[in-house]
Amino acid sequence: MSIVTMFEYDFMVNAFEAATIVAVAASLVGYFLVLRGQTFAGHALSHVGFAGATGAVLAGVSPLLGLLVATVLAGAGMGFLGERFQHRDVAIGIVLAMSLGCGLLFLHFFTAYATQATALLFGNVLGVDAPTVLALLALGILIIAALAFISRPLLFATLQPELAEAKGVSLRRLSMLFLVIVALATAASVQIVGILLVFTLMVAPAAAAQRVTIKLWPGLLLSVGLALVEAWLGLTLAYYSDWPTSFWITAIGAAIYMLALSISRQKHVSEYRHEHHHHDEDQVWRPAMTGSREPKRLSARGEEITARARPISSSSHEH
């Protein structure tokens, strides 16, 4: 079987189109989610979405509609609580577990939709039809447009929250808007990898990109590129191996992150050795007769933080 043969099937064409749309939107949102340190809150939204979807099935309406409504309301609520909620892992964990429990309770009363619940939990990209692709396209455009609209103040508030608030930026309102966008991206990602694996497309590419580069635009582009590699390669391997698509996407995402982590560590080791090599040369060639005191050198960690902060700070000024 060849690549051409794979694209002769409509369900594979629909799967690639849907995966491409979701990968681009989710990776862009995920980049800011990782940068803001809100990945756990984003994970909780997916579980809230499961309760919303199963509750919608029990009520006789579309599960996607219930998923959207539940995640958007939860995102707005979490954003409204702001710092009081974002850094309380226990509270987020309770919401996460309670939402999953409610979803299972709804399924208990409507067991006929157990297969549909499995698709919600683990995704079913090969079952996406043409109308769903169009719906995902509209949702993806909305997500990217909304993220572009708030990207400048969002970056400012992420890097320098005190200064942003002093300049009149409403951190609470900005957090609410951003988490609503995260909720929309979560609802879209569920169609591809499911609720339990939504981190695969939203967090793994972004986290890997931020390990490789600290610059904004290269990081965003790399995040999108890695997400597309995960989605496309995962679909291709699933087609030829007959293994679940979500497994392949998840495995590739984990492998990419481990590779990025290795590259990051190697770069830090190289920088450390380079710094200490020049430091030793300075000690050898420093004139003994000069009595002047030289400025105190920063530690390796201090210089690393300064080097990391400088490009990001310049990016925020550009925005």
C-alpha cells in the first residue's frame, strides 16, 4: 500500500484535514498555556468537557454541543477565579476527578452510548465526516483569530503581570478570555485524540518547542510544526499498522518531547563548558600587577536566566 492509496479513501482525507486544523489551533494555544504554567488547569477542562458531553447525550442533544458549553463555562469560571484557582493543584484535581465521575454517572443512566463515550475518551479521528471537518475549520479559525486578538496583552501579562496590571491590563478578564480559548481548543482536540489524551496535541509540541528555543515566533512555528508531525505521522502509522491513532500520536509526542529535552540538556552542558573555559583563560591571563577590582561575574545560572529573559523581553516590546 502506498501513500496515494491511503488518500483514495474519503475517511483518511477527512482525518488528515481534521487533524491538520486541530494540530495548528491546539499547538498555538498550547504554547501560551505552557508559557503561563496553566497546563494542569487545561487538563481539568477536558474532564469537565466529558461530563458535559455525556450529560448532553443523556438530555438527548449533541455531545459536541454539551462539550463546548461545559468547557467554555468552566474556562470562564476558572479564569474569573484567577490566581486563587490557577496555582491550587488540589482544587483543580478535585474538579478534574469530580467531572470524570459525573460523566461516568451519566453513562450509567444511558449505557446505550458506551461506544460513543469511548470515542470521547480516546478520540476517533478516522470517524470524522465532512460536516465535522467544516465545523472544526470554523472553530479553528475562531480560536486562532481570538488568540491573535489577545496575544500582545496576554504575552505582556504572562511575562510581567505586575507591570501589566499597573498599565491598566485587566489580568482577570484576560485570564477568562484565554481559558475560554483553551476550552474551545480542548473541544476541538477531543475529536482527534480524545479527552484523556488532549495533552498530546496541546501541550507536548509546545513544551518541546520551548525546550529548544526561547524566542517567541520561532517557538510558535516550531510548536505548530511538531504538532503537524505528530498528527500526520500518527495517522500514517495507524493506517499501515492498524493500531489506534491516538496511541501513535501520543507515542510520537512523547518521543519528540524527550528528544527536545535531550537537545536542551546538551545545549546547557555545552554553554556551561564554554563559559568555564573562558573563565579559566581569564584567570590565567589576568595581569597580576593590576590592583583594580573587576566586576563580579554572574553565576552560570544567573547568566542563563539573563540570556533567556532578554529575547523574550525584546519580543514583548515588539508586540
